[in-house]
Amino acid sequence: MKTTKAIVLLFAGLSLSACATAVDKTVDRGFDSKDLSQLKAGIWVDPQGCDHWIIDDGVEGYLSQRLGPSGRPVCSGAAPSGVATGPFKSGSSFPDIL
């Protein structure tokens, strides 16, 4: 019985320790770290024709769905499906590696 209680307490302690730290995902923590607001976003169009904000800083990439004020996806036709357009590589000091 004591072993079972010890295992339960150990598991509870480990479970709670995972919640201890929160990471601010609005900050780039790469080699050329800067606030994401300093980078320029472009638009990538998914296969269904809807827009996603895209940023490429040369080392890392960021993508999030573009939503209108009502929370619905924006499908603007800014580019053909599967294409990224706009200045999404601006603000980076790292060139693309091809």
C-alpha cells in the first residue's frame, strides 16, 4: 500500500512540474533573435484556396491561418493554391540554403 501511494505522489509531482514554465511564442529565439513584429509576413495559399500568414527568417519558419473578424478563414485569392507571396523573407540576415 505504501508503494502505491509513493508511486501516485511521484506521478502527481511529475505531472505538475510539466506545467511550471510557459514559453512566449511571440519571440523568435533563433540565431538572429528578434520580436516577430520586426519581421514581414506574406501569404501562403493552401490547397483549398485559403490564406495563411507566413514568415521565413532563414532559419525558422512561422505559419498561422489568416482569419477574418468573425473568426472564419480568409480565402482572398491572393495567389494560386500552394504558392507563397509577399515579403515573407524580409527582415532576415540569413540567406536561404538551397
